Amino acid sequence: MGHLQRGGAVAAVLGLLLAATPAAADPPDRYRNPISADFADTFADPVVVRGPDGLWYAYGTSDPLKEGEKTAHRVPVARSADLVDWTYVGDAFGPDQRPAFAAPGAAFWAPDVRYVDGRWVMYVTVTDTTVSDDTFDTAVGAATAPSPAGPWTFSDTPVVAPRPGPGGGYLWTIDPSQFTDVDGTKYLYYGSYYGGVSVTELSPDGLRAVGEPTLVAIDNKFEGSYVLRHDGWYYLFASTANCCAGPATGYSVHVGRSRSPHGPFVDREGVSLTASRAGGTPVLTQNGNRWIGTGHNGFLTDLSGQDWIVYHAIDRADPYLDEPFGINERPMLIDRLDWVNGWPTVNAGAGPSDGPRPAPVTTARLDERFTSASLAGWRTAGDWRVTGGALTGTGTLTSRSATGGDVRAEADLRVGDADAAGLSLGGRVTVTVDAAGRLTASQGDRTATSAAPANFDPADRHNLAVEVRGRQLVAELSPARLGDQLATVALRLDRPAAGPLSLVATGGRAEFDNVSAARLYRPAHRLAPTPRVGAPLPAYSDEFSDGLAPAWQWVRRNPDATVADGQLRWPVEAADLTGTSNSAGVLLRDAPTGDYVAETKVTLDLGEETVRNFQQAGMVAYVDDDRFARLSQVAIWNTRQVEYGYELPFAGQPVYGGNIVGPPAKTTWLRLAHHVDPATGEHEFRAGSSRDGVTWTWGGVWTFPAGTTPRIGLVAHGGDQPPVTAEFDYLRFYR
């Protein structure tokens, strides 16, 4: 099908795709990243949806899929029955297929696929348009399809048109992500480093931006947004740092939350994502295994109710698709997304997985797709029949198998001409949706009700999911299980809801499909341990109380750096360490052997809002001028960030990239936690930052090869205009 697709017979391929539904097989109970390995070496910016056929569909950005292929696919599409084994099934768009506003050479990046008012909509970055001769006058386009498999038809009007930038060129109108709120309002989040991330309201059909956009994440820090609603909060996931620096890529996912889809979104410390000293709490960042550049995420929920994050990453041993400094090789990964104390984190904070892991739950003890006309295994009361791969009927249809214990039950549902339809657990608790869109959970005289939006259409397909944990029931109604609930109810039960699952429809016929009842997932309650700060090591530490200790050594001594009154004062130099510049001073000392934590406290008044590239001060793990990890608070255009930069030699030249930690303050505490991997001998350095010296945010890990001897030091460089002096209170080591 791949050759046929590239030959342009798009409709034929998609017809085959729809017809060739694979037979169900026993799902794997383990998986290993990357999950795209069977069909793609690279599959960047992935999103995943569950289709009405019960299968999962993944979409990626336009790149070649395989080494040596050289030709970019036009939004490649893959399909899976279990979220583990994937098959490439064609491209969403043919070689000559593009919207009217797209230039002939336009590429399509970062698709987002949603179910909007009875049809599937793909929002996609169009990299080059006809509005100007600029080859990066980006816009957000949309295409519609009757199914996640296509065929896709472009709308010839952009959802968000190219936007001229105040500094010239065009704002980066890329990385769209759609969200439907509980009142039915549709939104689109979009944007990147030039212009920031904004949200705009969409027309009812989801195909046009209306009203004025609102900035929700500052420029020069965030892109690749994804918004979902959880426990009454709106969470904005966004990627930060560089996506594509090969073996030095430090891309990661951060989050803020709000009570409104318009924001303001703030991080765990209460710092806004639009502040100049920009907030953002890490959700997913590299942990020292093979994966770096872990970012641009999608989201899904498996049949047990467990949330998962899909994203791309780079194997640091194989960072490029073909040749060095070409296309970055970014396969698709999946990992568990946990919610601990109200905040999302991957694998309870452990980060990306490399090795066998428990697989998502994609089949259940009760798992009915209605591919057969037979209703064996069900007890019928009323009129029920299977037609067109779905169940329609009125009355009650009861499974012959029980659903004891904590359970998640769900179904794709069309209320149709029924007065109400839904699920009943054990005959004791019933959750229904009525023709007006009211979601109601009831047990005896206990009832909870929530209204879906006024534009609820009973003829449209919705997903109804019911979770019972102990005696607490939570039910959600959503378009397509993507974290954008239209209605949610909670009900405290007076007794457990054990027993068979029933489908119910009253007053008319309703349609059901993809009915399942699975054991409810077990939530994570504790975060993975962060680096332990043990006893101080005074022999390696310096409080700067009596000049500069003799253990210090300079690389390019700065005579203006002085020690007095318990501080090292160092005027920020007009110099740097990156690339071939290698002109900045570095103040170093030997580090202890084994595991340790190094910490400094640095005050650097970089102001706010103004452009001051790239003044910085902080700490460094240093082998030489072309192999170091630099942790500093830094001015990046109008933002102030804690950047954990990294440089290493690769293919004959130095390569630099960065990872972002927590929000900085005028005075920021910084830590580097050192660990030697017992299997490889590599030196792993994890970065941490704090705005008060008490509450710490831990970021990513950079590594140094076995056999090197990294020293720990201080730096203050990046520019001397306007003049500013860094003040270090100490450098301390802890075992």
C-alpha cells in the first residue's frame, strides 16, 4: 500500500484500509519503546486517537519514515489494535493534495486529530503559503474525514492565517491542538517560539478562528501545546527547548494549569507560563537512558482508565535519520502518565522508559465490538440487533459475565431517538445520557446530573465512560476520549456496583459500539525518588569566606572576578563556551568520586521583559571546552529561564543543545546531582533548580562517557551589555 499511496491512488488506499480490519489477537502484556520501530525510524509530533472500529490511529509529522528513504511522507498514518504493534497504512494526503492557500512546496507538520460534530478533523501546520514570498509564512489548516482512516479533504480556508511578526517575517503559526470545553465552545491552541502559544475560539464547525486570541504561554520558551481537562482543572502541556539538535537535543514537556481554557496557566509553584521569568513544571524529561529530546506529546486513555502520553524522542546513539546534521531521527514512544497530588508526570516522575514495561490495556474481560450479528453471551430484554458493525436497540441487554471489583466500563453511544441510553452496573447503578444531553448517574434515590452543552446532538456518536473505585463513581461524556469532557458526574454509592454490565435504552432506539468493562487501573500515589542530598563535604566546598581557596583552577582567568564578604562577584563576560568560541572563563575544582550533589546560590539581576541575549551565570560540569553541561539562569530574548545546556563533539564538530529546568528568580539555587551508571561507567548529571532554596524542581540528565573526569565549576558569561555582576554565595558538595 505504501507504493500505491505514493503513486497518488489515495482513495483506493484508504478504502483498502477501511476494509482490511485485522482480526483481534491476544494483546501483549509488555512493550518496549520505541513503539514505531516496526514501521518507522522516525515519527515525530505524534498524536493517537481511537477510531469507531475500536482500533488506534497514529499521525506524525511529514518526514521520511525510514533510513535511506529520502522522500517525506505527507502526514503518515499508522494503525494498531493494541497500541504496541503498529502498521503503516498510508499517508493522509497525496503528492498533489494541498489546500488552496498552500504554496506548492508546503510541508505538513504536527497534526492534531479530533472528532468534531460528527466528523473527524485534522488540524495541521502548513509551512508555506501563498500570502507572501516568505517560505515560512506558516498557517494552521484543517482537513475533514468520515473516519480516522480518511479520506481527508482539505478546507481551502486556513483556520489561522499567517500572522506578520513585529520584528519582520511571520509569527510561527504552528503546532495546532484543538479542545472542546464543557460548554461546547471549541478552541484551538497554536504557536511557538516566535509569537508564543495562543488560544483562539473556533467557529461551531471547528474550521475557522473567531474572536481575539489570548496568549497562554510566552514566546521563546514554549511550543507543541496540548490541553486537557482533569478534575476540574485545565492543563496546558507544552514542549520547551530545542527539538532538533541531534545528540544534544534537550526537548522536554512542561505543564501549567488553570481554571479556564483561556488561562492564566501557572506551574506547581504558582508561576505563570506567560511571565518573563517563565513558569512550567516538568512532566517528561530525559533521565540518562538512551532517550533524549523527549517532547511534543499527545494523550490517550486505555480501557482500564490509565492515561498515557505519546511523544517523540531521540536515541542519543543514533540521532540522525541518514547523515549527521540532517533530519533528526525522532521515533514515537509511549509511557504511563500519572497524576500525583494534582500534577501530571510520566512514570511517577521516572521519565521515559527503555526496557520492557506493562502494556496499555486495549482489550477487556468484557470487550464487544459487534463484528458478528450474534448476541451470544448477552441476555436480551427488548428489541436488539447488530447492523453495520454496531448494536442498535431498545430495552436492556445484559452481559452474562460479571464486573466485580473496581471497574471501568465504557461504550461509544448514539442516543438516537431514545429518551435516554447508557450503562448499568450490576443492576444497582445506572448512568444514562438523555436526548437533551443530560448525563445522570443514579443508585436508588441517589442521583447526580450534569448537562452537556446546549448544542448536544443525540444523533452524534459520543463516548460514555464510567469508573467505579470502591464506592466512588465518576462518569464522563466526551467526543473521543481525549481529555475534553462535555459532562462529568460523581456519585457516592451506598454499596459496591458488582454484577453484570447492561446496556439500556428507553423510549426509542439507541446505538452502542466498542463496549468494554475492564479492571480499573491502580493509580500511582508516590513520586519516583529525586536525588538525595546527604552529608556535606567541606573539603570540596567553598563558602567564599576567606578569598578563593587554592583548590580552584581557572580556564581563562578573569581578573575582575573577586571574593569578598562571603561572595564571589563575577562581572558577566562578553564571551561564550558554545561552538568554536571557547572564550569564556571557567572556574573549576575537582569533584569527589562516586555519587554527590553540587549546589550553588547565584544572584543575577537580568531584569524582565527586555531582550538581553544571552547573559547567564551558574554551574558547569566540565571535561573540556567541547564537552560540558552548563546549568545557569539565562536571558533568552525576553524570557528568563534556567537552562541546562550541553555540548559534545560529534562527527567532527561541537554540537550544543539545551534542556529547561524550573523557573528562575533574581536569586536562584542550582544543583547538579552526579551518579555513575554501574553498567556503563557513564557519568550522569541531573539538574535541579529552586527559587527559595527549599522547593526544588528536578530536570533532565546529561551524560559524560566512562573514562572522562568531569570537574565542577562556575561560569558567568554571554554578554556585558548592559553590565551586570553575578554573585555566588558558595559552592557546596554533599555526599
